[in-house]
Amino acid sequence: MAMEASEIERLIIKAIPDAKVSIEDLRGDGDHYAAQVVSSQFEGKTRIQQHQMVYQALQGKMGGELHALALQTSAEET
């Protein structure tokens, strides 16, 4: 079962309210996405900790409804 980009964005913003989220469907199949997430909550956190915050926001959907997510995170717009 595929996952809509809007649902990914909704889950991330629900968990990280100030996040600026950009989602791209890489193959047009609803299973392979790239996401860029910018949030002040990432300040002082390692890249791994930032990614963990996003994966936690997805509520266990990675590997199930969401097959692949190429993730870029930062505390500031780059």
C-alpha cells in the first residue's frame, strides 16, 4: 500500500510543528520519496538524531506503507 506525500508531510508537521517540509515522489509510485525537512528543533542535534526525529514522526510507517525515504534535514534553510 502506497503512502501519499501529503500524509508524510502531515505526520512530520504534527510531530515537529515548525518544520518546513518538501516532499518529492522519486518514481511516481508512492513508495519512493525524497524529503527535505528544516526545523529549529534540529538545532544542536546530530544528523542521525535529526533523522531519528523524522522517522519517529512517521509512526512506524517506514518499511511498510513507505518503502524508501531519502532524507535531508537541517536546522536552517540551505
